[in-house]
Amino acid sequence: MDTATVRTTFKYQLRPTPEQEQALDLVLWRCRTLYNVALEQRKTWWERGQWVSATYYQQKAELPDLKTACPEYAEVNAQVLQDVILRVERAFQAFFRRVKNGETPGYPRFQGRGRYHSFTYPQYGGGAVLDGGVLSLSKIGRIPLRLHRPLQGTLKTVTISREADGWYASISCAEVPREPLPLTGRETGIDVGLKVFLVTAGGEHVENPRHHRKAEKGLRKAQHRVSRRTKGSKRWWKAVGHCAKKYQKVKRQRSDFHHKTALSLVRDYDVIYLEDLQIRNLSRRPNAKPDGNGGYAHNGAAHKAGLNKSINDAGWYAFRRILTCKAAWAGKRVEVIPPAYTSQDCSGCGERIYKSLSVRTHVCTNCGLVLDRDENAALNILASGRAGPSGANVAGCGERSLRSPAR
């Protein structure tokens, strides 16, 4: 693997005509129907075949017969249909992996109209070709797109997705050159929270913007407008679209904040340490509270109202993914450490001082150190990261790729 290059995705807004929008909607509808049929087939075979299910290759081999039985599917690119079957296969692979690891399984579910938003051309040139500012899609036509920045690297796949404000094309590219930033010789630990978004080991605070909280009034009005309409009517769909745009704005505000904060950290530090928090455990346990150590504490009390919403509003995991990818792009490094007792241990002497979440100041009874709780945790994270490989692991970008390079 060439370490001087990365794989990334460039996202552009499409500008289809009304007829092309109908064609895109029709392809999306047929892909969603095929997904649900393939899922139903696997479920039926499993129940009738003594715990033996249909395989990816069996279902893919049946696609020519499907086109004969249902001629409308001949109007959809063959590779797009194959990718739908691959999505079903990956959903079951993830399901069995979770079962094997003892996690909540989450059996693959049927996709309703509001849950299936994209289809993919898995090979560039096999149905999707970019010609200047026009994207040619097989069986659909030539659609102009807003080419706001040039593509780099080797084009691999093209995913067409529908969002609240229109259609988008996400073009995945391999062998994209890195853009290294100057080395500063500095490293830090960061502790994420809700009172402030993060604190560095140097005492720098980044305020929590709370985008969702600030937009709650407008979101509530938009939801009430949907509830007052007759479901399925034109006015109902119009209200649904208005509500979706409200949520889309909040999502984009949060993403913009994450990108800018991550870029600022990557410019200032060569190595960044952070806790390996299990965000899903923190935000979904009905009778548990975060203990400041990356886990959750059971005390029999009811879960604080609104804490889940605040955790999801902060978007810690999304920020970690963006930070990791920007660091890799810039030639920097992000490492994760075990989160146990980072908030409880004293960064001065190591004494363990137990404190509840309501206690925001660390006061050491052994050495007398008085420090902000989050800054004390950031110092402990930095010390743990510097301790060596036993305390820190290099964070990966995961399967998702970066959409905005560090500049």
C-alpha cells in the first residue's frame, strides 16, 4: 500500500431535470424493492431450509431471470442491481458478526421509503462516466453537476443519493495524494465532554455549539406541521420535506464544526491522544450514567432526561473519525487510549480521587492539586498515550473515507 496516497470521496450536487428526477426516483424505488425481496428470500430459505440461507452468489445469479420475469428491471443498470444484493450480504455479515461477538444482533430490516436513499455504480465506467461537468448515468441520461472542486486520483465508484435538498453524487477515488502539514513537534491529549466540547492537555477549551439544542424550537414547529397534515397528502409531503431540511441544516452545522475543530488540532499538534469511548453504551443505556471513565455507572436511578440527546448532539464519534482521517491526510497521528479512571486519577500524583459527574473541579487530597476536571482528564490521557504501546493504539479511519481534505 502506498502510504503517500489515501482513498477519499468527493461529493457533488446534481442538477437533474424533472424527467431525470423521476428516473432517479424510479431506479431508487426498484433498488429498494429488490433489497426487500432479497431479504425476504433469505429469511424464507433460512426458515424452510433447516437453517440454511441463500448466498450472495445464488441471489446474484438469479438477476437475469428477474429481468425476464419483471421487464422493468431491465431498465436498471446490471451492476447497480448486483450492488443491491451485495448490500444485503453485508447486512447479514454484520448481523452474524454481532451475534458472534455477543453484541445486540439487530436483524437486517426491511427498508421503507424513508430509509433507502442511494444506489451505487460499483465500477466507474460501468454505467457512470464523468465528462467535464456532466455525469452520464446508464439508463438515466446526462446530468449536470456542480463541480465545485477538481477530482483527484483514480475514480472507483459512484454513489447517487437523495437528500432533503436534492440529489448528490459521491465519487470515491483511490490513490489521492496526501497533503502533509508542517510538523510542530507538539502532542496533546483531549478530553471530550458536554459542558465544553473538548479540552486539551494545555488547557485550551473548545465550546460546545449545541446545534440541535439551539434549533429545537424550529424543529418542533416543523414536526407539528407534519402531524397536522393528512398522511400521504401533497401538503403532508411538503411538510415532511420542510422538516427534513431543518434536520439537514443541523447535521451540516455539526459536520462543519467538527471539520474546522479537527483541522485546527491537526495544524497545531503532530500526535493527538483521545479516549476510546464506547459512545453507543453511553447514549443508549436506559438506567446508566457515564462515569467519566468511558463507561457507565449503574446506580438504580432513572437516566437523566436529555443526556442522550446532548451526547448525540455533540457527535463525539463522528468527530473522532474526521480527526483521524484529517490527521492521516496531513501526515499526523491520532491514538486512542483506554478510558478507565482518566477523570478520577490525579494528573499530579496519580492518587485516585473518586468524584461524581456533578463535581466539575478536581481537588487532590494527597498533593493539593486543584484543576478543572476535564483538563485533569486531558493531562491523564496525554500521560497514558506517552506511556507506550500498552496504553495507546493508532486509530483507523474505518471503512468510511474523508470528504474534505485538510487544507
